[in-house]
Amino acid sequence: MRTLPIFTIGALAPLVTSASDCTREFLQDSADSLVAAQTAGDPSLLQPVSDALDYNENYATATFESGILSKPLEIDFSRHYLDTTQCATFTELISATGSKPYVIGVQMYFTDNSVSKIDTLITTTGDWLFNATGTLYWASQEDWGTIPEEERDSREVIQAAADAYCDIFSDKSVQVPWGYPCARLEGGAYTGNGGPDDRCDVGIPSGVNLTNRRYVIDETIGAVSVFLSFNAIPDSHAFRVEKGKLRFVHTMTVMTASRNGRSTTRRRLRGVMAPSAQ
């Protein structure tokens, strides 16, 4: 297994890199290699990697040797967002059938066609509403397919929809572009049943700050990944936007990563959402 130097990152600061030859094909191959590496528990399968890689798990500096990539996982489902503007990817990984269940989100950023930064959020038993079986069921039912070019939203519209959703947690006057239908998937719990009456505008807590946001945006599928701090707790919010409106929302909140702010956040979240779970 290859040993790579590990550096700290300006942990919550946005990192934007680009390359003139950063194509969807390149990003797809790189994201696919992440799935292969995680499946095998072999980080050397991840290609290509910078010698100056910044690698983090749940916003803490980590190493390949001791991190999640060294653990072989049964990957039951994966989905990629490919951001050619930033030269970045987001990958959602669901492992529901292995010896220990996980739902994992990974943002990768590239410099000179090598992975220069990896941020991984890892949720498992004990995290907010965690249920990998439910996550697998609902995520695999949803349509996040390619949007016809003439119907695609701009990066600005997609990010604005995500930001409005994140802002309403602390400011109820914010106008969120709710789509109807719309469904929220949180740790395996779902706000709908896959039908035309599904809604996302239910059970939104108050007094919660969603800060330090970092975005990976894929206009081709109308998707944006937002890594953020949920009252100082590592969190991922991912959105599908169609015609400027929210269609799907996926969240991961890493309650087990740190005790800092965890009890307060649990109290604010408890009872605010009453979705179904498979």
C-alpha cells in the first residue's frame, strides 16, 4: 500500500481548483477508482493522488493507513457528482449489507489532474437517524439522472437553492424554492413515500447554524453537495434541483464524531422530523 504524506487543511475553508482539461470522463474515472479502493480496502487503487494530499475524515486530519479507505466495505450503492468547473467530485457510498453499516460522503478536489484534497464524512450506527438499509432503499428509488441541456439550471441557481434551504434553519423568513413533490432522506428516514405528494418543507428545526459550507456542483444532474458545520458538527447536505426547485435532499450528520455541541444539537433535532423509514 502506498504511503502518502498527510497535511492539515484549512479544515473548513473552501478549496477551488481547476484544470483546462478536467473532463467529466476524467472525474468519472477518478470517482470510480474511489469506489474500487473502498470496496477493496486498498487506497492504492485511488488514482491519481498528489504527493501533497490533504486527507480528512469528519473534519479531522487522517491517514489512509488508519482511515476508512483501509477497510474493505461492501458497497451496495454509489452516486457521483462531477464538477468540471472546480475539478472536484462528490461520491455518496452506502454499505448496508456488510458486517458494519456505513453511509459515507466524499468530496475530492483535484490539482493538475491529481487528487489534492479529500474530505470524507462517515456515518454509522449512533449517528442522526442512521439506518443504512433505509438509506439504500430510498436512494436507489430516486431519479438523479442526466437533465436535458436545455432544461439545466446554472451553477448559481443550484447553489442558491441549497443555500436557501441551509439558511432557513436560522432564519425562518428565507424563501426556499420548495419543489412539489420533494423528499428528504436523513440517515435512512424519509419525509415521503415516493409519491406525488411528498414534501420537504416539514420538520425544519430553528436556531441551528449551518456554516463553513463547501460546494461541489454538477449542473448535468442538477446536484450540489454541501459539506458544512451543523452547530459545529460535521454534516453533509446534498440536493437535486430541477427547474430551480428542490426535488431531493440527502443529509448525513456525524453525531458520533465529537461531543462538542452534540447534546444541544440532538435536543434541537429531536421530534422535528417525522418521516417514514423502510
